[in-house]
Amino acid sequence: MASLVQGVYVMERDRQWNRHGGDARAPAWWRFFHFEVREVLVDAADSSIFGAVYAFQPPWHLLDPAAAAAAGAPHYVVAFRGTITKKASASRDLALDLQLVRNGLDRTSRFHDAMRTIHAVVAATGHHHRVWLAGHSLGSAISTLAAKAMARAGVVLPTFLFNAPFPSAPVERIGDRRVRQGIRIANSFVTAAAAAVLPHGGGGDAFAALARWVPNVFVNPGDPISAEYVGYFDHRKKMEDIGAGAVGRVATRNSVKDLLLGIGRAGGCEPLHLFPSAVLTVNRGASPDFKAAHGIHQWWRPDQALECTAHYY
């Protein structure tokens, strides 16, 4: 899945560098895994390639559709890249990053184009468990919004989120574990209190309705953009352990900032970064800098120190 996302990145770089035909470098990223590109998603605002629909073309021993399904293979993968800071796409991508922080990504044309494509692919397939979503960074945010919207409609799509943004203070970066725990416990009580008194608080039914959707979330503790997912899920267990599980459950589906701004609740949905359930994969290997900790390339390295845990609401 990470390589298919990388294929989208390289397609956009091929476009920017005018690499075509035999000079194009992108196809290697999907052909190795027996996929082909069925559709390229282009942002009308700057003509950049931000996503792609891949179709699985199984090798000879899986040509039987039933055998491919039994092997757990997808029929289609819809993948989205993250931010590219090159001149040709930086302005649009950074503007979308700002919309993400403001919790307004769902109102952008790029997200609307992504949703139309996903709806069309699911309708054409007929078996929604055979349509997978994948994204990195900004692309993870688009995949998250799309997967949540589909799950609320009863369509649960397997989802792979690499370095998904968690727009919150990077508590996970604080060295002292006890300080981190103290901050999170205090924040949970403040969040629960705010949810109790503010008109947009609660959201329990809408949050619980997403529990069947269990995305695969890949994070690196050295990445300030995604690291907070580690503490987010660990803290839920900690609140249960100290006998404050009810407070923890309210806090895990609310954000103080969004409660104060009244974001999301009018539509019955919760902030982007709050997940009921997930399979969390943490890269515990050393990362020399931000680029390595946040990069998509770490997820296909063969020498990773990965820690995987499942969390269910």
C-alpha cells in the first residue's frame, strides 16, 4: 500500500519534470505488485496529480476471482499522496494543509473529487471490502474523511493511513512519561467537562457508529505530525486502568478546540483525528530527522522495528 501511494507521488513528479513514456519512473511502483492504473485524479486548481485508482491484476495462480478473494486481495486501491513542496504544487498543497488544521478539508474541491471517485469505484465493484483506501500525510487525511463518510453510510472500506496528521499539541514528544500521562489525564477531564456543558458536546452515537471501521494506522514517534496517535490510544487504556474509563470514553470522541469552535457537531461527526478503533503500527526504529520520521519511504524498508496493537472502541 505504501508503494502504491509512492506511485502517486512519482506520477506527479514525472508530470513536473516532463517525464513521459519510457522516461516515466512511476510505473515501477505498482507493476511489481501486479497493479495497473485505471484512473488518475487531477486537482483542477493546479493540474497536479493527487491520487490514483489502481486495479489488481493477479498473477496466473490467482487468476480465478474466487481465489483472489480468498487470498484477501483487493480489487481496487484508491491512493492519495501527501504534500509536495515543489513549486508546481506547493501553493495548493500547503493551502489544503491549512484547511486540514482548520478542520475544513471536507469542503475543498480535492476532497469532493476524491469522494466522487470512491463512490464510483465502490458502485462498480459491488463488493466494498474489495476496495481499499490508502494515503500518506495529507492523503491520509483525505482517506480518513472519505472512509468515515462511507462507514456512516454502512460501507466499511479497508483503509491504510501512513503518518496521518493529528492536529494537536505534540505531547508524545515530551521525554518524561509521567509528565505526558499527567497532561493527558488533565486534558481528558477538561474535555469531558466541556463536552458536558457545551451544546456541541457528546457525539457518542455518531462515534460508536464508526466502530466497525478499523483502519490500519502507521505512525512514527519521531514524527510530530502523527506521533500523538501513539499516546491517544495508549491513554485510553490508562484511563480504564485508573478507574476513569467513562471520562476517557467521552474524551476520546471529543476535542476541546473543536468543541469551543462548534466544529463538526452540527453534521453529527467528530474531528478528523479521533478514531473509535484502529490497528496501530508504530515504527520504533531510529529516525535521524523529520524527513525520515514522516516520510512514506520508511514503510517498505525491510529492517524496521515495528510494534503492532489493535484497539477497539
